[in-house]
Amino acid sequence: MGDWLRFHRLPPIRNPENPFTRSPQHNKNPKRAIPRANGILATEVTMNKRVRTLILGLIFGLLGGMAQAGELTDQFNATRKLAERGQPDAMYRLGQMYELGLGVSADTRKAYAWYQKAANDGQADAAYQLGYAYYWGKAGKPKDYQQALDWFSLAAEKGNSKAMTYLSKMYALGRGVPRDKARAEDWSDKAHLAEQQAREQATRAAAARAVAARTAPQPAPVALAEPAPPPAEASAASPTVAETTAAQLAPATEPAVQAKPEPKPKAKAKPKPKAKPRPKARPKPRASVQEQILAGSWNKGSRPALFLPSDNVKCKKADDTLRCSSRLITDHQYGTPFRFRYISTLSDFSTKGDFKVNHRAQLIEVLAEGVAGYTASEGEEESAPKATTETIQALLSRRRDQLDCQLVDDKTITCTGRRNKVQRFRRS
């Protein structure tokens, strides 16, 4: 009776989907209150389980995030050690971690400093990052299409498809270079081929990992020890008590003692003759900095260098310096044509590859209008002022510079001139 009254006083239910609505039929049939009450209790238990599950999920998520942060910090420290030892790939990964804030506070300046170091050592992805920054003027870099062209060219030579795509765009739009539809199409085809090769390589690597996982040896199952057999029960053939007593009283015969054979003396092993050490191969002497510079033709992007050995510049070794002169170049000022060449002196070479360049323009001759090698521009008036030898000399005197250069490797030279502008030259 007590249970009936207790459940009879529960709130009546009209709709099974909503247990909190009243129904007049509930009062007429109190037996319906028992399953309705059980449904209410089950709903409360389910809600409590969901809340408990949510709280546990939050706790484990926080713990997992803390563990992941610790792993990222360890990975950052390991990557920094490798980068400080001079590994280009580690320098690029460290720059990414600084840029994205993985294991360390995000710092764009430090990120691009490591990109610069990695790109100077020929890392393609880092060179692409620098080219992208100069192309769009991001990450504190000024918008400089010439710098972007140099870095994109380096990355494209290393097989970076994104850099090839930007080179195609620059040649198509004439940004940093004259418009050249043929070169734009050529770089576009190279980028498409490089992307296809990268996808095929990734597919092959994934297939190889799947095969290795399937063919990996499975651990041998642990064999369980068999239970020991139960002790044998006494059979009818067991000896009687009298027989056992007689056997115990019988005198035991001692076994005959066998003489042990004397050990033979061991023969002494003859010492093996020591192998004569092979003479170490003498390392080949490394070419000097001057010889490495003279050994190639250097280009700045797609154009020959003006003060290093190239298709337009010839250099000779003189004592501890290199003296270079370019081919004759025709120019004009105020309609007066003239010819000049660039003269450069490379000196102060160090064992680390550092050297200095003094670069200037030298006037050769002033030409008369109509001489072969000069064509007057359209719209040039006869009344335009004519330049004199003195004004041309003053113009060429401003075309001089002193640069601090470094031979990074046998295929790369970097030079820093006025306003700390960095120029990069590649050996073809």
C-alpha cells in the first residue's frame, strides 16, 4: 500500500516522450505510475552519465594537450641542436616551428632568420619561403621582384614546384624580368611535371610502408606450461612390507671406483700474425677560393654576372687578386652614345670563402650618332641637350660599389653591398 501511494503521488504523464506532462488517466490507473517512474529515473541516470563522460573527456583532453606540448618542446630542442650544427633541413624545420609556434612562442623574425641561413646553404623550401616573402612584401620584407626572382630560381633549380609556378607567373606578367611567353610556358610545364612526380613518389612511399607493415614478423605466441601429472597411485604390484624390510636389511654392495683418465696437456695456440695496417688514402687538396670562382660561369637569376666570371666577363689571376673586365656595353645620355665596360677587382680572400669586390664602370669612347651599335630612340628631338665627356664620366662614376662576398659552396656566392642589399649568384 505504501508503494502504491508513493508512486501514485508522482507527477502524471500524458506523452511517453515527455514524462513531465499531466494526464487525467494517470489518476484513474495508478499502476501506470511504476513504469513511468522507472523511465524518469533512467533518464536522470543517462544524463548523469553524459555529464560524467563530458567531464572525463575534458580532463583527458587537457592531459593529452599537456603531453603533446611536452613532446613539441622536446622536438624543438632536438631540431635546434641539429640546426646549430649547420644542417640545412633542420634550419628550415626550426624556422617553421618559430613561424607556427610549435614548441616555442611564435616569432616571425627568428623564423625568417633561420630560413635565410637554410636558403644560403641551398635548402629549396627555405629559398621558396624567402621568394614568397619578397614577392608579396610579407614578414617584414620589402616587395622586391628581383630578390623574389633570385630565390625562386634557386628553389626551382632544386625541384620546388611552387617556385616554378611563381617563375612562370613572373615571366608571364613581366615582374622583375621582361615578358617572355615561351619561358612562362616552359616553367609552367616543369611545375606540372614536378608536382606529378611528387605525387607518384608519395604514392610509392605509402605503398612501401603498407607492405612493410603487412610483412613485419609477428611476435611468437607465449607457450603455457603444461600442468604436472598427478602422482601415480599405489598399484597391486607394489612390494609388501616384509619385502621392503628385507631389502633394507640386505648388505649394500659398494660400486667399483673407476680411475679418472689424466688430462692431456693442451697444445698452445700459435699467435696469429698481425695484419699490417693499410696506408690511409691522402685527401685530395681542396681547390682555393680563387680557383673555384674561376672554374665556373656565374649568373644572377637568369642574367650573367657583371663582376664575376660569366659569359660577359673575363677574369685573370694576378698575385692574390682576380681582375675582371666585362665586354663593351653601349649606352647613351641625352642622345649621345658611348661605350664602357665594368672593371672589378676581387681581393682579401680568406680560407672561409670571404672576399671583397671593388666594382666600377670605365668609359672607353664617346660615339657619334649613327655609329653601329647605337639606335636613337623614337621621339628624340634634335634640340635635346648633348652630353659631354665630363657629364658621361660623372654618370659612370656613380656606377661603382664595394661588396662583401662569400663563397658559400662551389655553386653559390652571396654578396652584400650598399643598403645591405643581398645579391645571390649561382654557378651554371
